[in-house]
Amino acid sequence: MKKLIQYGRDDHPDAEDSDKAQSTWVVNISDDCPDCADIRIDLTLEELGRPGYGQVAHLSVEGAQRLRAALAQALSELGGPN
């Protein structure tokens, strides 16, 4: 089972001389890890236009909560909502 939760892409400007390529991200729920004891949250990060060459993090619920807390802290530091 794999369920797409959300797909997005960053809004970094596309500049030829930039070392920061535009990227995409995908969040899925997945149960395709035979060595895992539970369902995982997959976070995939890829360079825009290069599908299949990204990195996939297979996060436990606890790992996903830690990532969520880190993003909330970063948003808070910028004065945004968390």
C-alpha cells in the first residue's frame, strides 16, 4: 500500500548560476518496508526534472514528529505560524 499525501516544489528562483537547484518533495504513507514493524511516512526530495534520482527517508511516526517539530521551530524563528 502506498498513499500520496502531498506533492510540492520549492519556490527557489531558477538561476543558471545558482548552486541551489529547484526541488520537489513528496509525502507518502507506505507499508512496503518488510524490515519495518510498522507503517512508514516516506519523504522524497528530488531535483526538479530528475525523478528517480532523489533521496527517500522512511520515517517512523516518532521520526516524522521530530521532523514536524523541527520545521515548526524554524517557522517560529522566522516569525511565522507553527
